[in-house]
Amino acid sequence: MPTTLLSTDVLVLGSGLSGLRAAWAAKEQNQKLNVTVACLRNGPSGSSFTNRNNALGYQLLDTDDRKATFVEEAMALGWPGFIDEKLVTILADESEPRFREMEEIGLAFKRDTAGHLTRHPGCGSLEPRSVIFDDLHASFNRYSKRTAEYNCNIVTDLEIMGIIVHKGTACGVWGRSTTTGRLTSIRSTSVIMALGGPAPLFHGHIAGAANPGLGYGIMADAGITLANTTFHQFMWGRRDRSFVNPATLLAPGNVILRENGTSFTPTDQFGATLTDLRTSRATHCPVFHDRPDTILDRTLMDNRWDDGFVRIKAHSQTMETSLFAHAGNGGAVINEHGETSIRNLFAVGECATGMHGANRMGGAMILATQVLGRRAGIEAANRSNTISLIKKNDFNDICDNFAIPDQRDHETATVNTIRQEMQRFALFGRQVGIQEFRERLKEQTRSRNRIIQLTALSALEASRPTIEEPLRLEK
């Protein structure tokens, strides 16, 4: 049985933009409820508050034309992944009121000298609809302050190991302290997952802090219906992991250097179409799936050296660039309240999907954190008004089966190996050896170490080359 047993009404897993927004939405709906946020660390975390550019975009859709164009563009970008037009329309309809709330708590949106909001195109769109806020540490403090004003509880240093489901309904979670290794379980009437995305599964990634990347494994093991888990956002970056767009890398006159000593120019390969391809590719930083300009990214991928970097000679300078995992577009399939296929279990932020598909527009994720974070918090609060906590004895009986051997050295080494192999075999465009790698992952799901199990199961979801039945951990 876990060392520590806690209880709450609404439990939020994660303290990023979506998690904190969900927490105070639940309290706004019913201030009598006990709302708890469980997270890895006390401070900025996630891809939202620890973005390397210290700035984030938000799709501000404050006219009917902007709403309609956003829905049309988002649906087109979603192909060939799963995307739900109902969710996209909800994002559009509720964008402006959520923006006003962000303004009200003091987020620093950029304005011109006359005080007007500056507008920018989001990646994947030419329409200047997005507004930008920066100073993300201050933004985290403002969200934390609002959460504290509603007297939400914060539990830190908790690494989530699993969702507890009883009779088809979520009734809590279990996890461990990252410092002491002691187990903790939390009873709740509903669970809101804001677990972040899968980018940390790759050795080379530029994801936010305090996210181990185990969300896919946790959700798959719980039996949640998942989608789009094969679609990731990758960015080309220099050795310092700063972004660089392939439209710049493949400029006319630049030369791609092969490891065998030969070289070629992009103009030789693409001829007159290079200009059109570069123009298209310049509209988005992430690699997009199944788009005409994707051929530029594949050309770079095909010419990586053994260290994973591409060498490009521009005039007298040689540029080195590699592909880094940035975010995920997959996760739990949700309804308009953020609820998953398991009753009273909600998913928001980067661990949910359907509001975007294979590709997503710049500024649409932050929009989703606020719209669907709020909706999930409200619905979770409403559910808590009508149901009771699982009986303590029943909960303890379930938790009696939990254990995690103290194998930290073995655990760390195995997880690092999985991340290195994800980088080798499961980057954009599956590489030779992917099937053998996935067979090794299936073996590792049988490990007695829970973190190795979850890492392997998460990697199986993230490396899925075709639609298959999700693998479950052996009980």
C-alpha cells in the first residue's frame, strides 16, 4: 500500500497553462470543492511556461471572418490526422472571452506605440490573427496567483505513475516522490490530465521542463482512446537548439555536404520548383506532415551524418542543423468538455487531441489550453457535485497492488537508451530498424520497473507507424 494517501474532489495533473486554468475554472464553478494540482516541481513547467523563446502566440478570433478562416485553415492542416470540427469551432467561438481573461490577470501582450495589439500570422497561416505575450515567468506567477486566490491545493514532487479506474470511472491516481521514492495515491471524484506531450521521449528535444514524456503510456495503460500519436512537431535547430527554418538552409547557392565527401546544391535537385517550395516552407517553423514542402525536410533528413546533424555550406560558412522534437499533436480523444473515453477523466493541453490533427496552427495550442482547460474544470466541478469519492477501503484494495522496485540506475540507463533509439528510429519519417526497435519496446513493457514500462509504452505509441490496437501493460 502506498505510504501516503490523499483525498480531493477535483484533481489536476500538471501546472502548465492548461492545468492551472482548469484548476481555477473548477473553483469558479464551485468554491466549496477541494481542488488539488499535483505536479513535479514548484515553479514554471511545461512547454508553455518554459518555452525557450520566452514568448507564446494566441489565436485571437474576435470577428466572424477570423473565426471562419481559422476553422477552415485548422481543418485543412489537420489532414491526414483525426480532427473534430466541433472542437475547432468551440475554440473559435470562445477565443475572445478567454483572451479577455488573460488580459485581466495581467499577461503582457505586445502592442504598438499607439497601444494597439500587434497581430502576426501563426505557423501554417498567412492571416495575421495571433497576438503574442512574453515574460513567461511573470505569466506563470500570475496564473499561480489566481490559482492561490481560489485556495487550490498544490502537491509538488509527485511523478504520476498511473490513473486509477474503478468500474469504468476515474477515481484517482498514484505516483512517487522523485526525491524520496515514496509512493503516494490520491482519491478524487474526477481527474483532469494536463500531463504535457511526448517530445522528451526523444534524446534530442526542445520541450518544456518538468515533463518526463510519459503521458501516452499512462493514458494507454488506463484504456483511454488515443489518436494522432504518430504525429509530432519537430523543429530544425542549431547545436545550441535555436530554431532555423529550412527555407533559409536551402537558399539558392547553398551546398549540402554529405558524410562521404560528396555534395550537391538544392537547386540541382529541385530546379525551378525550389522557389515555390521555400516560400511555402517559410510559413511554418515545425515540420508539417504530408505537405508538398515536406520534401525539403526529407531531403535534409536523408543527408544527416552519423551524429544526426546536417552540414550545409553557405558561402564560406558551414551550418550544422539537426531535427529536435518540440511537441506532440496526439493524445486522448476528448469531447466538448475535455472528457476522455473514461468517465470523469479529462485531458487538456498537449495530452489531448481532436482540436488539431496531424498538424496544428501556431497559436492554436495556447488557445486550446484556455478554452478546453476552462471547460474541463467546469465539467469536473459539476460531476463532483453529484458523485462521491470511492470508498476508502475499496481504494486501498486497488492501491495494495502498486509497487516500484528501487532500480534507479537500471531505470535511468534503460530510459536513456529508449530515448536514443527514438532519436535514431522514430524521427520524422520512420527509419530502417523501426520494427525491431518496437519489438524491443514491447519486451520492455514487461519490466518490473514502472518507469521503464511507461517509457516503453509511451514510445510504442509515439513510434506507431500505422493504426494498430493499443498495447496494454500486463497486470
